[in-house]
Amino acid sequence: WTFNVGADYRFAVSDQVTMTPRVNYAYVGGQFVDLTYSRTTDYLPAHGLISALLTFNLYDHWSAELYGTNLANKTYPIGQVLTSDNYFTYGPPRQYGARIGYTF
């Protein structure tokens, strides 16, 4: 199972600027990565991630965004390399960033 739920609200800061805060939760259920279906060596456990975004729309064309992903800084496997050691690969840690855009 997977699902994603989020909430946002847009409001005017001025005549030319709007601000939209958003919070998001994404869930991925547990899954097997090999046909042997071993819970010990072939199973990726479920995980849920929280992210947030703050968007400013400026003068009809410009936008500026601040974002954060994996805000709880969870360590979670996203894949497995099937070798004699059977090790997992992991998703990214907490990240922050900014974006600027122009729509024409």
C-alpha cells in the first residue's frame, strides 16, 4: 500500500504576493524484494515521511519556494542489492532547499 496526504492554504500577503504553506505525509507499505519472501533477508519495512513547502507567488510570474523533505530524518531502506551479503540501499536523509521560478 502507498498513500500521500497533504494540506495547504493560500492567502494574500499583499495585492501582488500570495503565500502557500503545505505539509505532506507519504506512506509506503512493506514489500518483498525477492521471490523467496524471507522476512529476514528480503523484506523492506513500511515507512512514512513528512515534508513541508512554503511557496510565495510574486507579481503573477515569479515564485519562490522553501522546502524540507524527510523532516523526521528517518533512515529507511528503499532497495536491496542481492549479493552474498544482501545489503540494503537507503533513502535520502533530511534535506532543505530553495527554488526560484518564472512562468511565461
